[in-house]
Amino acid sequence: MLTLQIFINGVVLGCLYACIAAGFSLVWGVLNVINMMHGSFIVLGSYLAWAAYHALGLDPWLTLVIAAPLFYALGYLVQRGVLNRVIAAPVLVTLTMTFGLDLMLNNAMILAFTADYRKLILDPPLGTLAIGSLVVPIDRLIAMAFALILTGALYLILRKSRAGRAIIAVRLDRDAAMLMGVRVKSIYAVAFGLGAAMAGCAGVLLALIFPISPLSEIPYLGKAFVVCVLGGLGSVPGAVLGGLLLGLVESFGGLALGPENAVTLSFTLLILFLIFRPQGLLGKRGFE
């Protein structure tokens, strides 16, 4: 039963990791931009959920309705107004640009909220679901369900919508897409906006489980990096598969080696994949 409990915990954690990484993978795969702001977007989403619950009494899953368009607009404006000016520059330039913007956003959150940890505690609590000796908090199950819904929605947007097909076309061949009439700069802004929306919504869900602080942005960004490498860059199903793999490895590895070694395990897995399968589980070799 202990093994099954650890497996369930790993699946729940993995679904949240997939939601964290899907937007990051999209931006990196389409724009070739390593968005260092992604972790801060996640933390800002958590603060939005915390503030909405305490000020307005909105449950976090209702806050998603606010977070998705708000963070989409924020990401769209950042890309269209700032990053598009250097989008053709070498990747180091865009990396430095997003790093600088991340420092500004993170320090703004420290000034606004301080570095103290906060926790969104539902009143009344949702309790737990117990099946025999298996126990799973209901808030984690709800967070997992919404994480899968959001990741699935992103996949459908990319596959079924006109903007999504344009994003995929730009990712496959930017010059050919431009010749076919696709407005590449606008598509870049849409993709970045979707990535920011996924990050903000992931932050809302994570507020149900983890403490909230601007200091959390680096661990979240690290998880996104690892999942992208495991699953394959730019692949939404790859983000799901990579998130589940990371969640299970951390859960079972934490049981065997102690929870303090979970981060070491995840980055060891990252290094092994970079050496033996750099394209990830669902990526394609040589594909950019």
C-alpha cells in the first residue's frame, strides 16, 4: 500500500509539473527564447489566488477565470512591446533580457509582499479522500484535475485553432510561414501570452498546495527546465510525460534517499537525458 500511496502522490505532483512546464516549453520551442520570467509568473499567479481568496472570497479554481486572460495580456504586452525588439538577436541577448525583466518583477513582488512565506488555507478545508489506507487531500486532486484540463486546453488550442496552427507553422519553419502570410511577430506575442497564461494558472493551482513567496520562483523555473528536457522541447504531450516522470522519480527517490535529495535526483535525471537522449522522450533529434 505504501508503494501505491507514493505512486499516487507522484502522479499528482507530475500533473502539476506538466502544467508548470507546458507554457515554458511552448515559448522556448516556438520563439527560441528561454523565458527566465516563467518562475515569477507562477509566483505572481499564486499571489493572485491568495489575494482573491482573502479579499473577495474567491476559490482558487474560480480565480483561474481571472488569471488566464490577465496573464495572457501581460505576456502578450511584454513580448510585443519589449522582446520583439530583440527577437532576432542571439539567444544570449533574449536570455539576458528576460533575466533582467525577471529581476524587476521578482523584486517588485518582494517590495509588495516581502519574502515571508504565505499559505492559502481554505476555510472550511476540503478534507481528504480515503480509500482503505490510501489518503489523498481533495485540494490536491482538484489541482491535478485542473492542471490536466489546462494542459489539454493548450494542446487543443495548438491543434484545432487557427492561431494554434499558425504557432505550429512558425515553429516548424518561420520563413515559410511568413511567405504564406503569417504575421510572425503577432504569433510570437500570442505564443508568449499563452505561455504566461499557463504559468499564471499553474501558480493559482500551486497556491493550494505549496507556501507562497518570491523565493519560490527559482525552484519552479528549475522544474520547468527539467520537464522540458525530459519530455521534449515544444511538445505539450511531452510536458505531460516529462512531468509525470519527474513527479514519480522525486516521489520514489525521496522515499529511498530522503526528501532533501529530490532536487538532486531531478537534476541528475536532467544530466542523464542531456547525455543520452537530448531530444527528450517525444522530441525529434535535430528539430528546432
